[in-house]
Amino acid sequence: MSLTVTTSSVTYPIIVDDGALETLPARLAEFGLRGRLWLVSDAGVAAQFGEPLAERLRAAGREVQSFVVPSGEASKSPEQLGQLYDWLIGGGVERRDALLALGGGVVGDLAGYAAATVLRGVALVQLPTTLLAMVDSAIGGKTGINHALGKNLIGAFHQPRLVLADTATLTTLPPRELRAGMAEVIKHGVIRDAGLFEELEALAATRGWTDTGRDGFAAWAASDAARAGRLTAIIRRAVAVKVAVVNVDEREEGERITLNYGHTLGHAIEKLAEGWSLLHGEAVAIGMHAAARIAAAMGLCGEDLVERQRALLAAYGLAVAVPDGLDPEAVLATAMRDKKVRAGRIRWVLPTALGHVVVRDDVPEAVVRSALQAV
Ligand SMILES: NC(=O)c1ccc[n+]([C@@H]2O[C@H](COP(=O)([O-])OP(=O)(O)OC[C@H]3O[C@@H](n4cnc5c(N)ncnc54)[C@H](O)[C@@H]3O)[C@@H](O)[C@H]2O)c1
């Protein structure tokens, strides 16, 4: 199980540990990051983790400046990016400096894009504090902001020099965010690691979470024992899946599309469900269920896989039903407009067995429609 990203141009580790942030000063030195440090976080993590981290770095003799953006997706904007540039350039950022992105995917994407572009690129260190960021967004170098016409339309590939995920930060993460992150963990099991999926099943079974996993999982995840043991191990295993995919496809030209499992309909549902305010992971869980149903209808997998996946999502507190009032036709139409559509055909990532997926662009609309109606 490798936790090292190795592409044609870079190699960097993903360190996942309870208390990992305490080792940051030593790690920066180890990776040759000796310039000034520019710490970006959001309002949800700044007080709790940002200030203590800046103090720890200063105590180790490092020069640190901090910048706090408002929490939430709206911060991935040209305006917020402009303020980051003002802070960096106004403060005299130099090529040898490093930008530290402490937070969830919003901070990672925004600060990552600033690091990719200011002075044509400075070093980036990702310090993810949400489950989604730990297993997904902090790894692989995709950075960017939103445009008025759509999400993530402006961006760059900029690989971090180091990713340090401190699982102790998850104790303060709202349970709903934690559950949403689990959708991506389960996704990694389905697309590439049947053993991870089975480990999650075994954990849910021993803890007695079934359809009541909503509170059970989140409460357990906040415990010291979880962080020090099984949860941290599970996160490492989910990270390994992302690493393996990035290692064979840094630029999203092939294999990396498999990470999009559940996202074609998930994105469409997320976009349309604004009134219900679904979190990304919650929408992806619905998208995964619909995709598995499509796969079963195409004869690619059995109904047993659909049911096992539904049960596991439920055990970790994730619902798979399309919210009431959301029109399947509108979901389909929105998915068709998604940027991952090539030549008018959606490229579907569909499971054939646990740990295996295929990419198909020949799914009849009628099959998608009936899968959506069924969920
Ligand atoms: N770059 C990629 O490859 C990639 C992949 C997937 C998603 N994304 C992006 O990631 C973003 C979503 O990321 P997210 O789900 O992490 O959301 P987020 O960054 O908005 O964080 C969710 C909320 O949790 C709070 N928070 C973060 N860590 C906390 C902690 N430890 N304790 C308490 N509160 C905490 C934040 O303040 C925020 O309010 C989206 O913009 C999406 O486009 C990027």
C-alpha cells in the first residue's frame, strides 16, 4: 500500500496520522522547505488549528504569516483569489517560500491555485482537515476556483510538495461533513479496493451500525480509539486508492475518470438540489446508488452489489434516495450538460464487481431514466 505520489515530474508522500500536525516543523525541514511560510485557512479551522499551528512553527524558528478566508464554497472565487494575491505579493512572497493550505477542499483548491500561479508557482503543502480533503481533494494536484458559469472551471495542476493529514482534526468536523466524506471512502472501495469495502462492512457490523449509522459512525469517529487505530488505517487505505490512480494518470487523461464514479448524476443532483442543500458527498452517495443500478440493468453486475453498496452507505449514515420533488428528467438533462460529456455521450463509470469498474459511453437514456426513477 503506497502513500507516495510518483508522477513523471514529482514525488511526495501523504502522511496520515493522529497528531501529524505536531510534526510539521520537522517535515518542512526534511523536505527542504526553508523559506517563509504563508498559512491559509478558513474561519471554520483558523481558531482551532490555524493559530496553534502558526505558533508551533514560530517556536521552531519559522517566519509565518496567516490569512483566513470565509468558510464555504463561495470563497473559491476570483475576488477571494485576488485578495490572496494582494496578501502574498503585498507581503513580498518569494519563489523559495511555501504556501500551507490548512482546511477542507475549499481552502486546498483556492490556496493551491494561488500557489500554482503566484510568481509562476511556489511550493504548496496540503494540510487537509476534512475527511473528503484527506482522501481526495488534497492529493493529486488539482487546484482551482469557480466561475459564475460553473464550478471548478478555472484551475491548474499543481502538485503539493507534501500532504500531511492529522486525523485528530476530524474530532471537531461536523458529523454531517464526516458522513459526506465517507461517501468518497466507500467510493474508493467500490472502484479499486474490495478489501477496503469489506473492512468498512466488518466495522459497521461489529459496531452494530445498520440503517442507524448516522449517529453511530460519527460518534465513534470522534473517539480517541478510532483515530489512533481503525479510522486512521481506513483513511490510509482510501488514500492509497487515490494515490494509485493519480500515479498512473496525473493529468486526468484516462484512469482518473474512475474517481468520478457516482459523480455524473451526483453533480447534477447537487446542482439541482440547492434548495435542499445537499453536501457534495451526500449527492455522490445517491449518484453511486444510481450508477450501480444502471450497471445492474446493463448486466454488468448483480443486484447483490447494488444492495451491498446501499447497505454500506446507509450504515455510514448516507441516504440513497433522490430528494422528493427533484425531477429525474431535470437530473438527466443537467448531467448531459456536464463538462465530462464527450461528443454528446456521457462516460459512465460503472461497477462490474467490488473493486472493479468499467467506463461505458453506450448507456441508453432509458436505462438512466429508470435507474433515476427507482432511486
Ligand atoms: N481538487 C480536487 O481534486 C477536489 C476533489 C474533490 C472535491 N474538491 C473540492 O472540495 C471542495 C469541498 O471540500 P470539503 O468537503 O472539504 O468542504 P469545505 O472545505 O467547505 O469544508 C467543509 C466545512 O467544514 C469546516 N471544517 C473543515 N475542517 C474542519 C475541522 N477539522 N473541524 C471543524 N470544521 C471544519 C469548514 O470550515 C467548512 O465549513 C469543493 O469545492 C470541491 O470542488 C476538489
